[in-house]
Amino acid sequence: MTDRVLIFDTTLRDGEQSPGATMTHAEKLEIAAMLDDMGVDIIEAGFPIASEGDFAAVAGIAKAARNSVICGLSRANFKDIDRCWEAVKHARKPRIHTFIGTSPLHRAIPNLTMDQMAERIHDCVTHARNLCDDVQWSSMDATRTEWDFLKRTVEIAIRAGATTINIPDTVGYTAPVESADLIRRLIAECEGASEVVFATHCHNDLGMATANSLAAVEGGARQIECTINGLGERAGNTALEEVVMALKVRADIMPYHSQVDTKKIMAISRRVATVSGFPVQFNKAIVGKNAFAHESGIHQDGMLKNAETFEIMRPTDVGLTETSLVMGKHSGRAALRSKLSELGYELADNQLSDVFVRFKELADRKKEVFEEDLVALMRQNDAVE
Ligand code: KIV
Ligand code: ZN
């Protein structure tokens, strides 16, 4: 089995389904171009039957994409699938993604028996495959679907010509050990499994989406579905930046790799935050404002001596220029000396001691001491001297 993990980004489909995260046509094209440029393997560009706007965005992205596979979502019916094909067919590498909810709760909605649903899956995947060589099947709510029926749906989809089989944890219910076991068992027991790629699509309701996606890879999945900043319905989807950086930083225990250019992560994270209107939480892994910031004296001192003391990734790996030493009440003398030196002030030890006392007084009053505050402090100091 290959060690390459395909990255399938669904920021423009599942991400955009976050209430309030709607993006304009131009913004969607811009984000798709950034995803294409950073080495994302598959871009799920939208749900073409959902609206004229979604159709136009998927078609526009399909025409513009240079490298990535362009995928559209469709429910398991011929009308959705045909509309999806009309939008993605312009792509150099098009994909149709079709799905139905297979768990008992989801089967009750269209009120289909297991046999009727099995027949629907066969017919729809066959129909999609007659239009497009690259077809992805998803058994929605797979992690709450009875094992026998899940296996049956997967085998039918493979027999009908699906090339990727997605096993969604639609409501973020599964735990990492189950996520790995489920994929491992499907690959071991489903007829035809070795002919297709298994995908993992996790939601973050219990905060386990990243762990579940990586566990699924351990179990044999070779496509991770994710979004920038973990954007997505409810608590969101697996965050692209987290799985990609985890694979890079912990290659020692997870010998798999993606082809994403990690240096482009920060730029797209900021752009998605702006266009979606969903700011990134300060302490968010990889892309949060504080992910590479240090305030406490012990940490700052360690960082100044050897960055590996408190950082497991280099900020440049994700496209930042440098670590930020935030000056505040927890900062120590070493950080103050280094910051002042950056600002052009080289102080003797006794001068630094004086300034340090005044800096601490200021830091007690202010949450963060900015460069302008330090310059003002130095000017006052010069005036006193
Ligand atoms: O979460 C989910 O199950 C989905 C499917 C449409 C793949 O987003
Ligand atoms: Zn989803």
C-alpha cells in the first residue's frame, strides 16, 4: 500500500455549509486557486444542484484549475448526478461524488428498505461512472451504520465502478481506535477493496476529528477529507493544516506523506478566515495567532537560546517569517534585551535593570507591551538620563 495520503479539501462545500460562512463567487475562485497552487489533490468545489450560484462556482473552478481534481457533490439520484457532471466536466480532472445516509436514522428519512437503498446505490454509482471515470461514493453516517449493511453498501459501490470509497463520521461520534479498526476491517473484508482508495471524512463534534483522520490512515485510508481552519457545520471538519503538519512533524511514527506545500498554509488560513467571516481562535493549532508566540520569561529565554526548546515546528514551515516573542508581564530580561536590540537599543547591564523595572510596571498595567511602548519607554529613559 502506498504511503502517499491524498488531501481532499472541502472548504468550499462542507466548510461553506457552516451557517453564515457563505462566500462570493470571486472569493470561491480565489480560494480554489490557492488550494490548487498549494498541492491539494482534490478540491470539492460545491454542491452544483444546490443553487445556480453553487453550479456557477463549481463550473468556474473546474475551468480554472490547473492541477487538482475538481469534485462536485450530488445526492444519490440521477438529477443531482447529471447536474454535478454538467459543472465538473470542464475540469482537466473531474470527479463526481455521490452519497446517501446509510445508518438507521438516515435510512428512515427517504423511508427506504435496505434492499431499496442497495439498488439505489448500484444504479447511481453506475450512472455516475457512465459519465465520469472518477467517482467517489460516500455512505453517509457510516460510523453509525450496522456493520453488515455498511459492508454491503461499500461492496455494491465498488462493483458499480466507484474509484474512491468514503467512510464519513458525519456527526463526529467515533473515537480514534474505532476509526482505525473500521477502515482496517472494511479493507480486509470487502470484495474489491484493493482496487479503490478508502477516504476518511471526520467532523469535530467531540474534538477528535484530527485524531480520527490520522487513525483512519493507520487503518489503511489514503484520502483525508478536510477544510482550511477546520471550517464546517457545527464544530467543523478535520482541519487541513492539522493533519498535514502532523504527518510532516511526526513522520517518525506515521510514515505517510502528503504533497501539500505547508509554507502556503498561513496565507490561505488568513484568507479563508476573512472571506468566510469565521475568525481563527487565538490558540488554534498551527494557524492561531498564538501558535508560534511566547510570553513567559522561561519560554522566551529558552527560545532565544534554542528554538527547539518550545517549538516542534519552525514558523517558516507554515509560511510565517518568525516566532513572535510577545512582551508582557511574564517576559524576562533576556527577551527584553533581545527586543530592544531589534529596535536598535543596545543596553549595558545596569541600564537594562532600570528599564526592566519600568517595563514590568507598564506590563502590569497593559496586557501586551508593543514595540511602540518600548520605544516610548526608551525615550523617557533617555530624557531621565
Ligand atoms: O459529513 C458527511 O457525511 C458529508 C457527506 C456528504 C460526505 O459531508
Ligand atoms: Zn461532512
